[in-house]
Amino acid sequence: DAGVTQSPTHLIKTRGQHVTLRCSPISGHKSVSWYQQVLGQGPQFIFQYYEKEERGRGNFPDRFSARQFPNYSSELNVNALLLGDSALYLCASSLTGTGYMNTEAFFGQGTRLTVV
Amino acid sequence: AQSVTQPDIHITVSEGASLELRCNYSYGATPYLFWYVQSPGQGLQLLLKYFSGDTLVQGIKGFEAEFKRSQSSFNLRKPSVHWSDAAEYFCAVASGSARQLTFGSGTQLTVLP
């Protein structure tokens, strides 16, 4: 079975631009979460979606938004990019969005975003 | 609010030596704890998890971790380290309505030949 796939793997954007990152979860998984990992730090939670509804949001500005599609894939959008948005963006999928036993998260390899 | 502390930023061990990576958490309810490993430029791979029951949990690649509620700790151990274990290790706790993961800042492991 394919794991969590993210695209693109790398991209470079200019300050003020907009970016869209994409994630396909493991087949059968209905929940997708997004994390931001700045160099030298642990990942920080941005969003979780389950059955196309937002289940949780981390402490990120409104420039960050996301959505989940009927096939459970997801997009993360960031507007008005800042230099500080440069990071590895990780997508994680899990079976459901509730119940600890089913919330084991499987991570993709991430998208490395560089803002110049 | 929940938090995870990994006191050791960087640990160096010789191949074949034992390893212990420390993790302390702060969480009001019963914690659900995880250890992940990340190789350079890669995503995170789950090593093991604790939900309930036996406080000593076994994971992949020969790793184990022990949950100690009295010390709010979930330390990761391996009896004999291999060169391929060199990576960054993250401890995390699941919490909140979304059961999102709160990660520590990580411990970088270097393995000497």
C-alpha cells in the first residue's frame, strides 16, 4: 500500500506570494493533519480535518487555511508568505479523527518550502 | 496546556553502547505518548506508542520505552545502538479535540563507529 504522499517535495516562493501544498492520505484513512517543522524544532500542529470538516486548529494566523476533499486528500494554503514561513510542512493521516486507538498518525516525507 | 520536554538536544554514543533518550510531559489527563524518528530531510516514522496498560512498550528496530506516571516521563531505550540509528528523535503527546500531537524539540543522536 502507498503511504502518505505529499507534493511538491520542494519549492521556492517569494515573499507575499501564495502557496498550495497537497497531501494524499493512506487508503482508508479519513483524517488528515498538517504540521509545520521549522529547522531545529519539533513539528507544530496547524490543522486537522476529518470527513471534510475541520476538527482542530493550531496557533497559526489566518493566512493559513486548509481543506479536505471527498476523496480525503487535502490542501494547505498559505497566503502572503513571510520569510518565517520557510519550513518543512508535514502531512499525517490517520484512520479516524476520534478515539485514541485510531489516531496513530502516519507521516509523509513533507514539502520543503523556502521563502526568499 | 500540554507540553513535552526533551532535555537533551544532542547525544553521542558509540556503536554497540546502550541508549536512553529522555522525555518529560505535562498533561492533565491520562497521556497518550509516542516516539518518532526522523532521518535528514525525511518525514517522521513511528517507533512506539503508549495508550494504556503495560507501562513498558516495545517498538520497532529494537526500541522500548517506559511510562512512569509518577515522574511524568516516557524515556526511550535501546540496549545496543547501530550506526543506522543516527537520526533525530521526537517525543509527542496526543491531546485536544483533534487528538493533535504536541512534540518536544527533539534529540539529535550521533553514533560513533
